[in-house]
Amino acid sequence: MSPDQKPSRKRLMWVGVGGLTVAALLVANGLAARTRHEKAVAAWTETAAMPLVSVFQPQQNVHGDSLRLPAHLEAWSKAPIHARVSGYLKDWKTDIGSQVKAGQILAEIDSPDLDQQVAQTHARLIQEQANARLAETTASRWQNLLASHSVSRQEADEKRSNAAAAKANADAAAADYARLSALEDYKTIRAPFAGTITARNTDIGQLIKADNDSDPELFDIADTHQLRLYVPVPQNYASVIRPGMTAELIVPEHPGQHFSARLIGDSTAVDRRSGTLLAQFVADNPDGALLPGDYAEATLQIPADTHGVSIPASSLIFRAQGTQVAVLDPDNHVHLRDIHIGLDLGERLVIDQGLKPADRVVDNPPDALREGDVVQLADAGGVHAPKA
């Protein structure tokens, strides 16, 4: 076409229609792409909003378990030794750490006041015994005179009564003398049983006052060939304490070393203040490795229980409805289920009501999890799934 020729109107019309068609196609493609993008974003948002959870199946406690509790050790027998007589400490024979036998002398007290009282009561005893003999002789003579009607019956009866009173006075004097003589024996302080002296709170020349609660004991003695292990068992675990059970204990001064103790009884009552049942075990201590008054950690074996299931404590939900766990149905819908904790073992719990081994329980449930929510599983059933 030469430059002088102009395009026809029809040709121009066809060119305009083609341009509009191309523009329409471009707009349509853009709208379609935007729609697909919006749908993809909506699907991604919906998927991202769906909680991602890990699940596990509860396990039956068929192999038993163990329970660790704080405990303390006490001597099999222990006694603070006080003085029964007043005076001054004359000498002491044993010091702390000494092994003593029953009846062994620990110390001696010099008590001159008591010595004088004993001498005085002994003299009075002799006097009363002499008066009793004289009264008895007089009563016998007056009885003979009564047979010959030389005296009246009234006078004879008076002599007989005087003799009985004199004998009673002699018996009282004898008892008083025996009491003070027994106190004389307490001038020598002896060990009440075989054991170890754990404290000495006196010294030579110290003033000793008898039966004075404000003064400290002279000695402390403890029998440590066996030790009593006291374990306060929480009320929830009281059923664990059974006759014949044993406990394993460790003490801080012997790390890695384990000792054994056997149950000898319990308090059969729960302390209202602490909510615990006090169980008493006995541990043999032939080499003296365990010390009375020591802190210990006791491990009690819990028997197998096929009626309960074990779950981690991280799966619990604490809300106004009480203690719950989140369980998934086959369609991964959440259902909040009430449970009852039979035993609390710290990181793990034994559930005796509300769960079965076939249930799928959510571990570490989100705070926003509600009844009926749909969730997606993270590594469901994989090696990293939490275990009970």
C-alpha cells in the first residue's frame, strides 16, 4: 500500500476488534490467576489455622513402677541421759563416738547431801526398829498379865495397838532408807543399752541438778546396729504400702551406694497436717555407714496394675471442668475427656478412670484447643511420637 492510500474503515474495525479480544483474554487470564491464588491462600490459611498435634496411646502398667519419696533415718533406740541425783560431776568415763555396752559406767557424781540423808534415814530406821521391838515385848507382857487379871483388857489392847503402830513406823523408815539407797546407785551413771555415745554435755566439777528439765542431758546414746527409716507416703499412694515390701534408699554422703530396708509397720492413719501415711522400715547397719538423723531418698516398688494406664503429665488439661485430656476420634476431631489420676509419679501418671489403651491422646495440647476441633497430626505414629 502506497503512502498516499488510506486504510479502509472496515479494515480499521477488524483491527480494533482484535485488540479488544486480546485485552479481554489478558483480563480473563489475570482474573483466573487471581482466583486460583485466592483459593490457594484460603486453603493454606485454613490448613495453617488447623492445630498441629502429636498423639500417643496410653500404656498399661503391667510391669510395675517405682516411687521416690524423701525419708529420714533414726536410731533403733536412743535415749537422753539425765541425772537422778544432785551434786557435782566427779568424773566421766566415755566421750562422743565411744561404743559402750549395757550397764557400762559413763560418769560418777559426788553427792555429799545425799550421803548424809542416807546416813540419817539409816539411823532413824535403827531407832524405829528398836521402838518396835520394845513395843512388841511390852504388848506380850501385858497380854500375860491380862490372863491373870492383873491388868484390864483396855490397857492390854492399848499396848497391842502401840506395838502395831511402832512396827508400821519401822516399816516406813525401812522404805525411806531403801529409797535413798536406790538413789545412791544413780550416783554412778550407766548406759541403759549397748550403743554409741552421740553427745556429752557435761564435764568434771559441773553442778548437777536432778530432775531439772531446763538443764541439758548429760549424755546421748544411740543404738545404731539397725536404723529406722521413716517414709511419709502421700495419701494417694497409701495403697502401695503392703506387708513384706522392701525399700531401696540412698543417702547424700554415699553417692551411688544403695541400701535396703524392710517394712515393719505403718501408722495406719493419715496425718491431717501433711496428708501422709507414715511408713516405718528397718535397715541393717552393721558397718555404721548409715547415720541416725540422716536425710535419705527412699524408692518404693509399685506392683503391676492392669486396670490403669500410664500417660505423660504433659498431656493434662487443667480447666474449670477439672482434670481432662484431649482424645481424637477416627476423623481427627478433638473430644475432651474427664479422667481420674490414680498415681502421680512426677513425669508420668497412672490413670485408673477415663482412658483405654486404644485411645489416641494429644500430648502438650494447645491452650486454644476446644471440643470438636479438627486437628492435623505431626509425625503420627512415627519414631518421634511421645511415649507414655
